[in-house]
Amino acid sequence: MNYEQMSNNKLHLTGTVTQSPVYSHEVCGEEFYETKLSVPRLSGQEDVIPVTVSDRLLTRNELKVGERISIYGQFRSYNKPEGEHSRLILTAFAREILPADDEVNPNTIEILGYICKQPVYRTTPFKREICDVLLAVNRAYNKSDYIPCIMWGRNARFIKDMPIGERLWVTGRVQSRIYTKCLSEEVSEERVAYEVSVSKILVGSKIEEEMGEEKRTQYYS
């Protein structure tokens, strides 16, 4: 498995388990379960992030509600059929579960991917600049994860005219956001969106120029 498949999607979360693991699906005899982790922000608010865990990890970690843990893994996506359409579902895929580490940032993500839809730039009523970008992140076995990213201020202006196919390395945090989905003229429902709030961007050749091959290899080992 090459660098792109192994090391272009790294996630760390530290928080409190808010849901007992519930069976999700099975792949090649390995069962996977879903739980949720409440991760604090500096502002005092919390992001509640869905987490997918293998039964092999659960044999060593019961993940009781109220338990504080750290997980290391990847931020992944899959399409869930809904009638004639499908919805992009995002989850933190746990590769390792450890006791909570309060010495490090509780919510960090680093991904290397490619812009796969035209960035959408807008401003809020208070003139805050925002740009939404969807990144395709390569995974093993010719799969890809499609990760929504949101960028602010200077980063939003910098990225708004980037072409589809541009290669980006971004760092930030995973956040949850509640929104209302209109299903018809009379029916709507409250949903939760998950996205990467970006703090730093590197583009194209700047990735190697700034990080350097030796540093990059060490950083993602």
C-alpha cells in the first residue's frame, strides 16, 4: 500500500462516549459498530462525532457511556441510499483506542486530497467569508473518501477560484453542525452535518516545498 493510501488521512479525537456501540455492518467476517464521541471546543461548545469501531477493538475496549477516550484513525465517507437518492455519511473510523490524553489537542485532522467539485464561496450577513470545498481522498483498494471542508477568511479567498483536480493538504478539526432539511413544501427535518473546519492549507508543489520529503515521511509514519 502506497503513501497516498496509507497516510493521507489522519484523525485524532479525545472526548466522552455518549452512545453505547450499536451493530452497523460486517466486512469479510469483521463486525463494525457505531458509537458517538462528544469532543470539546475551546469555546465551550462540543462536537458530537459518529465513530465506527471494529469488534476487534471492542474486545479490549467496552466503550461505556461517560467514558473518556482518545481515538486515532481516519475520517471516512460512504453513500447511504435514501429512496431514489443517496446521502453522504461521514464517520470517524477508529484504528486505535486509548485512554484519554489531555496533553494534546482533542480534535485534529490532516488530509491530502483533490478538489472534486467547484468550490462554493459566499459571505454571511455579517460579511464573514466562507468557502465550501469537497475533497476526494484516496483510500486502499481503489476507494475514495469524499470529505466536506469549510474555509474561512483569507483561506476562503485563497481557495475560491482553485480548479477541480487541484491537490490540497489541509489541517483543522472535525465539527458537527445542525441544519434543517426541507423534504417538501410542508415537511422538514433537523439533521446534523459533519465537515472539516480548515485552519491551514498547502497547495500542489507547496506541500513538498514546505514540509520536505524527510519531514513529510516522519510526520506521517
